[in-house]
Amino acid sequence: SDLDETVDAIRQMETDGHSLQPCGNRTRISRHDPDAAPALWLSLSKLDSILDIQPGDLTCTLQPGVSAAMLDEALSPHGLELGTLSPGEANGPLGGLFLAPDLSLLRHRHGPPRDQVLGGKWILADGTRVTTGSKVVKSVAGYDVPRLFLGSRGRLAACVELTLRLRQRPRD
């Protein structure tokens, strides 16, 4: 339910030699990783806080358990939206939308969901905390490491925070 508990759980599983796979509500697992059979699942769905909204920069920072409805409600007063529309958004947290290769129905306009990710915070298998990317839309920070972690479906690191690019909400 919090970051320190998550780190402790990951370290304990490594110490015990058990396989562990991070997940949310496991709503996308059957489509994107049907053969997944870890010894234990680490649900990150309780990491569900919106940490920061920067309307002027068109960015927000959130934990992976935040639902699309929660984020939309928080962004609505600012006239902003995420710019994704995925069949799995109704049941699953947003972390899975970005970590699984889900497509958005708005991908032709805004690109795939993972293109909305500017940076993130991750926990490696040994409990090491890693920060990738940045909190700004224009960045020349070097390698695009967040994409490596996003494409791994949680096998390289557990996602504990994402910084996302936002869009202006259409008037109609």
C-alpha cells in the first residue's frame, strides 16, 4: 500500500529466491502475458495517488494504481485530458495501460499510450530505486530508458510512479 512496503516485498522475494511479477488488477494479463506464472503476484493497485498536476506544463505525476476515471476527474477542472482511450481503461489501473502493449483508440491522433510517458520511478529486483526520464515535455536527457522499462511488462522493474504528458480537453 506504500512505497516502502513495496520495496520490502521485492527485497524479501529476492532473498527467498521466489519469482515475483508486479501487476495491478491483472485485467490485462490474460491478453498480454497469458503464460505468466510467477510464484507470487505483487499488486500495485493500492498505489493510487495523483501526486502532481502541472496545468501550465501539461504534465501530471501519478502512481500506477490510478484509474482512468480518477485521473479524468482530477484533470477536468483544468480543461485537460490524458489523450488515451483503451478498452482496458474501465477495469484496470493506468499503470497496466502503459506497461502492457495496449493500443489506444486515439493512437492515430496522439500516438500509442507509452508515448504519453515522460518519466517514471521504478524498483529493480534487488530493491534499488531508479528514476528515469524527466518531468518536462522537451528533454534531451539521453537514452529513452523509460521505454525499456515500459516494454518489459514489469519483468525488469516494478513501476511506482509515472509522469505523463497531457492534452487540452476538446471543447465539445
